[in-house]
Amino acid sequence: MGGVYYETLQKFNINAGNQPVTKGNSVEVFTDGRKKFIDLLETMDKAVHYIFIQYYIIRDGGIFSNIEEVAIRKAAQGVSVKIMTDGIGGRGLSNRTIERLRRNNVEVAVYSPSLIGCVNFQINHRNHRKTAIIDDVAYIGGFNLGDEYIGEDKRYGYWRDTHLKIRGMAVESILKSFADDWKTATGKDIHTIQGVENKCEGEIDIQIVRSGYKDKVKLIHDSCLRMIYSAKKNIYIQTPYFIPDIEMLNALKSAARLGIDVKIMVPGRADHPAVYWATGYYAGHMIRAGAGVYRYMDGFLHAKGIMIDGEVCTFGTANMDIRSFRLNYEINVIIYNEGFTRKMESIFGEDLKKCDIVSRYKYENMGTFSKLKCIICKGGARYM
């Protein structure tokens, strides 16, 4: 399974990013926000040693009230609890809430915080990672801590996302990512906590890949590019923002022209209008190359993943856009397992039933004003 090419992909990530391949993992998939957060709260409630939580977006109230209640209770029991958010994404987390958490022995860190009130001049280079490590369990994916992620915001409706729950040897790699970000945000090390042992929990091989603005090698971008070039049969992509650089765009167009089944699923409604129209511009390139482009209509699509040939897939926090690949700090999971990849392809197939296909006829017969918006937005949206 996977063949020599995936061995070279593994070696690339080991040599370029010092990211090991871990064996003996199990992976559970969540596509519904309520189910994911119920499971997260249950796992937090069982914690004995530590609860480390990192989300790009954290907002007061709603879902975070439940997280806060369990975090404070577990901290009172002697569990080490650390919560980290981004200086822009976490603007909805009030100083009052942060102080309340700290008074109750929950450590809180803000990555690249605002210097003046809620005004943050560092628009780029945000920490977009979303992970939770609770003893021997790790969560990673697209859900943030806000009520829209459980479908409570009428602007978006149902929120379709992908989050993974991992047990096994890969948890250590996700913990290291959190520890590195915590050190950057606070200047403090997270020392090894005794009593937690990551054991073999399954048969899935996993490689955690991270990348950020300061990295010379854009590991997630280059890994995705290598996966696309490896494809022989199919490439299935889900992303809320499809704004590829020229390398990625050409790779996908080449695959489609070779007769590889390329399907790209994007949202049918906009959270950022400029990005929505820019996505339309690049979707047009793919449609003319022979790829299938689908707009998800049953709510808002926020899932971020690539599936190749039923053999290998990657999911995590990175969108298929310049910001994720070159400006933000992101983390993805590459899963080298045929059974799991086919499971994700099956979920993709179910999502297709809730999509409208953007046919070449439909695209080429858009109104002049719509075409103009695509062209105007495609430049600026690359760095929004």
C-alpha cells in the first residue's frame, strides 16, 4: 500500500521538517460540531494529568462556557490545564474570562497578542492551529470554539467540518507542536509530565506536519504538492477557500488533463465575500482543465482535506490557499492507510449528494458582473 512514492514523501517530511512517521495509531472522525464537543468535554472530564487546548478562535459564552467549567473543575483537582488562542482569532475571549480562568489555576496564553486594546497590527503570520491534547488523546482539525461551529449562527446554518481524534504514538508529535507554540507565546517550557504513556492503539501510520511563516520549507504546501503529483486515479479536495498558488494550480490542472478524477468541493455560501469570488476565479481554471467543482449547499463547508487514490490522505487546519500555505502557522495529519482513506472518500461521496456541480456551461455563462467580481477579488483575496 502506498508504494515507493509514499516512502519518499515520508522521508521528505523527516528530512525537511524532522517529522517522524508514527505507527500504531487509531483515528476517529467527527464531521458534526456538537458530537465533537460532547466528546471533547467527556475526554476532558476524564483527564488525570493534563489538558492542553489551542484554538485559533475562542469566543466567550456558548460552547466555551462548557469548556471553561470543566477546565476550572479539573484544575482544582490538580490537573495541569493550559489554554492558548491567537491574538486576532481569540479577540472574542474577554479579559474578564481570561482573568477568571487564571484565578482558578488555568493558565492562558495569547499567541501574538494585540498591543493596543483589540487592535492588532500583525494581520499576517497568525497561529491557525486547532489542537487539544488530553493525557493520551489528541484532537486536531477545523472546528474552533465558537457557537457557529455547532450550527448556532443563522448566517451559516449547519457547519460541516472535519476533526480527528487520535490515540497512539502520534499524540506525542501533536503535544510537541503545542509545547513549541506555548514556549513562543509565554517564554516557558512545558516539562515532561510523568504518568502519561502513548501506547500503540491501532494500525494506522501517521505523520504530523507543521509549517509557518518563518520556516524555510513550507512543509504542508510541499507535502500536498507531492501527494497531488503522486495521484494515478483520483484527487478529492475539500476546502472552504480555494486560492492556490501557481505551483498547486498547475499540478491540479495537469492531473485533470491526464484524466485523473479531480473533484474539488467548496462552500456554496460565503463567510468572506472576496474569498468566495476569488475561489470562483480559480474554480474556473479547474473546470476548463476538466476537473469537477462542487459547491456544498447544506450549510457552510469548513472541512480541510485531500484524499489520493484511496491510499493516503491529509486533514488538519490548512486551507488550500496562500495564507495557510505561506503565512499562517498550521498543522496537518498525513494518514498512510488505505482503509481510513477510503472511509474519508466515502464521507466525501455523501457530501457530494448535498452539492451543486458547477458545470462549464454554468461557469462560462455567469453574468458579466459576477465574472468581474471573480477577477477583481482573485488578487486581493490571496493575502486576506
